[in-house]
Amino acid sequence: MKKIFLFTVLIFAINFFSSSQNVMTPEKLWQVKRLSVLGLSEDNSTIFYRISIPNVEENNFDSKFFKLPVDGGNAIEINKEDVKTVDKNISPDGSKILFHKAVLLENTRSTNVYPELSKSDAYIFTELDNRHWDSWNDGQYDHVFYKNADSEDDEGIDLMPNEPYYTPQRPFGGDEDYIWSADGNSIYYVSKKLRGTDYAKSTNTDIYQYDLATKTTTNVTEANKGYDTNPEISSQGALAWLQMEKDGYEADKNDLVVLENGVKQNLTANWDGTVNSFKWNKNGQSLYFVAPVGGTKQLFEVNYPGKKRIAAVVSQLSEGWFDVNSIIAEVGSKLLVTRSDMNHANDLYSFDLKTKKFTQLTNVNKDLYDSVDLPKVEKRMVATTDGKQMLVWVILPPNFDSSKKYPTLLYCQGGPQSALSQFYSYRWNFQLMASQGYIVVAPNRRGMPGHGVEWNEQISKDWGGQNIRDYLSAIDDVAKEPYVDKTRLGAVGASYGGYSVFYLAGIHNNRFKTFIAHDGIFNMQSMYGTTEELFFVNHDFGGNYWDKTNVAAQKSYNEFNPINLVNNWDTPIFIIQGGKDYRVSIEQGLEAFQAAQLRGIKSKLLYLPEENHWVTSPQNSLVWQHEFFKWLKETL
């Protein structure tokens, strides 16, 4: 069966993409190797990394491990057992080790309540936090433990015995959620110590300090009611973390805060931006961080004044049409980072702090990229309806010919407050879209970080307002170009981008010839009734739908609700829905498809029962790509 499937995919690809052998195709995209950093050697001379290679036949990923001198040179493939990195989970004196594991604290599974009914598969809940992202709450909570480093005992000492709270945080937290203090006498960890409905409605995540001698815990960030995450200790023992002030607002300005000797300083309070991630300078006198700016993600530095009575000053270190995705470490006068752009997946680079120049250390997909013609990326500034200037990325097909006319796609970003930067996606891949002959228009509409806090925050409670007008301003402006076929415009997107597609379908005034919406919000009332992170809809919608006195919420559920505009739908629409998407649950896609079918509109539903809000398996991803372009070929 595997061979039959692969043969079918290959024949389809040959027929469908036969005229484009020297450009990116879905099959080639799923040959792109994915680099992830494992860490540095103890002497900081070597960096270890893993290359994950999609295995379509087995529907998983193969891994290879490498080591590379930090100054560059030849990478050497090694066995997994030969990866020897600094382990941050070992205490400073080497005597103890941190780890986390699941602890069963509640009987939500029927087999726990009724052990004699061993073949039952029911869940029993009396409060919310019953499911999150793509899994149901099975009564187990991840907890942090410590034990003697040389102990073979797996038990260890639980930092939160019998507490029904998560550390690391679900659904995506890892060992970045806990660290040792500089002296090794205490442990800092992140947790949201709320239950049920309070857990679902709040972002009040705190950093706790556990004292090994007294076995007592102190809430270090109790005064702050929003997110407190990513604790890191400087070489001088100061604690830094990322802080959002507003409870329930997941896209609030993310500030860089330091606590030392009882004195707390917000280093980025007066900077009009938001921090993604950071690393301490090796001398503890400044911090490097990554932040979105101008449709990219760049390196920044902020000084740490300590006890000095001077202001913290933020400086941008790097600039260019690329994304710096992570800071690995400072080695000598250089930073080791990962970097990508719309035509290239992540690779390792070093950044010289003196010359401000990058040096590429790995080029894991060189042969593949050398074998294809690359699209051209252009930056365009577009006037919005309220007199602002909006950055729009325009991606042109390989070997672009301005004397020809091209079908054009308006890309609608999700989030809604996520940066539309120089990212490289394995699903919404602009290189692949442009390589199939489409111009891609990607606006940095309202609600995106990197253009100031006000620009980022404007979208909340205004989902169908200025940001939708921003979309139309972008596509109308680019459509003035003679090489754009104005009769062949499409709009595509996922999550909030899927909402945007559903909403545009009701108000586009014949601009678009086709739509594609993946895991989009179609009915804001049922979205409120099924999504698991209630803090998000409470903030962005303005509250619940039954409070008729809440003007902002009623505007969301009425004026900005795509389901109320279905009577205006008249354009083909392709709807994609993941079965394990609990953020934007399955009823959204099913309601939209049923409405389109009953309205007699050409429509298609792609249902992915085992996928969540994303598509992660290689074979499902190939199905997604082929159905995506098949639909565009049929309708555009």
C-alpha cells in the first residue's frame, strides 16, 4: 500500500507540476531538511545540532546528528550518544539534576474511577481545563523534580507535591520553564497555579522560587497579573524573564524584566516593541534579544544598569530581509543564531558584535535550493484607508516576466497578533506558492507586532474593522500593476487568516474569484462555546455573547461575525479542518462547508481527523499541498 500511495503521489506530481521542473514543488518542500540546535560543548568550541529529514514513506522524520566548530568549518556526522552539550539542568556544583515528568492527580478517565470497566474510554469532568490544544485532560500534570545527579532512582523530589498545576506549561512548554539559581540553593520554575474556569480565562503565569533547604516556595512575580515566562540567570546571579502585564491578553507587549537583590527593573518599558526571546550577555551587563521589526525579526541589545542610576537603552544590532529566529549563545565577540528567510529554511549563523556582519555556518539545503529557481521578494509600502503606511511583502514567481499577467493570492496571516516576517513555513510556504505561478501579497495589516504597540493592539475587538480594510488596501494597490490579472485574485489563510477569508467572502464586492480557509473562525458564538483558551476570546471578542449590554462584544458577535454574511457568499470556497483542533474546533469548518453547500456554492471540505491547528505529518501535508493547488487550478 505504501508503494501504491507513493506511486500515485509521484504520478500526480509529474502531471500537475510537469511544466515546472526547476522550481519548488510539494515533494521538494518535503525534502527540505530541518535544523534544530542541541547546544554547545562545555568549552564552547563546538555546537551540536540535529537534522530532521522528512520520511514520506514512513510518515515520520529521520534524524541525523552533527557537530561543528563554532568558528565554522566542516560539520561531522556523529552518533546521538556522542552529543555532549552543557546540561543546564545540572546544578552549579554538579551534584543534582532537574527533570520533569507527569504525575496522576485526578481521576478524569473512567478506567481510573471504574477499574473493573477496563475497556471503557470515557472522561468525567466537573470543571473547565477539560482539554487543551489537541489533547484531553487525563488527570496527569507535569511537575518538576530534582534528584542526586548520580542517582539511578527515577523518583526524585517533587517541587509541587499534590498540586494540580502544570510545569512545564501546556501545551508547548519544555525545560526552558525551570532553571537553577546561580548558587544552586534554589530552583526557579514557571506555572499558572489556577484551576478549572479560572485556568481557562487567565494568562496569569508566574515564576516561583523553590528553596531546597526549607522546601518552601515563593511567588517571585505575584504582583504581575499577566504572563511571566522564560526565566534565565545571569553570570552575576540576576534573574531575567519575559513579562506581559495584562491578564487574559496573550499578545500584550512582552517586556524584558530583571530582578536582583530585591530590585526589579523593566528594561524595555519605554521601548515601542515586544520581545520574542533573549539571552544574557556573558558578563551580565546587558541582554541580547530577538524582536519583530518592519516585517522581519532582528537582533537587539539592552544594557542592564544594575545599581547604576542610568536608563536602559535598546539598540538594534542587525538589519536585513531575514528573520533571526533564536540566539543560541555568545562565544567570544560573536553570537550564534539561527536565521531564515522566505526562500530558505533555518540555518546556523554567527553574528559579529563588532562588525555587525553575519557568517553562515551551515547550509543544509544548499543542493536543493541550488537546483530550483527562487522567487523574488519585494517590499512595498501601501497607504491605508486611515492614512497610515503599511508594509506589504510581494513574492513574485521565479523567472518573473512583468510583460505577462499572473494570478495573485492575498495571504491572510493568523494569530491574529503574530508577525508576518521573513518566516519559512512548511505549509504556508510563499516560495512554493510563487513557484506554481502565483504572485503572493502578504500585508503587515493591523494587529501585527513589529510596527509599534499601537499598531499591534488595534485589532482586538475590531476583527472585521480596520485590519480587513488593510487587506483590501493591499490587494487593490498591488492589483494596479499591469502584471496582475485582476480577474484571477484569490484569498487564502488559516486561523485568524481563515476568519479573514470567511469574512472577506461576505464583503469582497467581487474582488476575489476563489477562497481557501484553514481552521478559520466562522461562527464567533460557537467559537466562544468550544475553544479551550477562553482568555483569548474574552479579550479579542470583548467577552461572551449572551451579555447584551456589552457593546464591544455584541459588535463582534453581530457585525464582525462571518456567519451573518453568508447570504452574500457567491464565490467558490475550499474549507480545511483539523479533527484535533481544540483552539478552533471542528464545528467551525463543518458549519462553513454546510452553509456553502446549502447555498449552492462550489465548495470542498478537506477533513484531517488526526491533525490539530496545524498539519504536521508528511503525508497529510502532501495531501494538503496537492489539494490546495488543485483547488486553485480549478477555480483561479
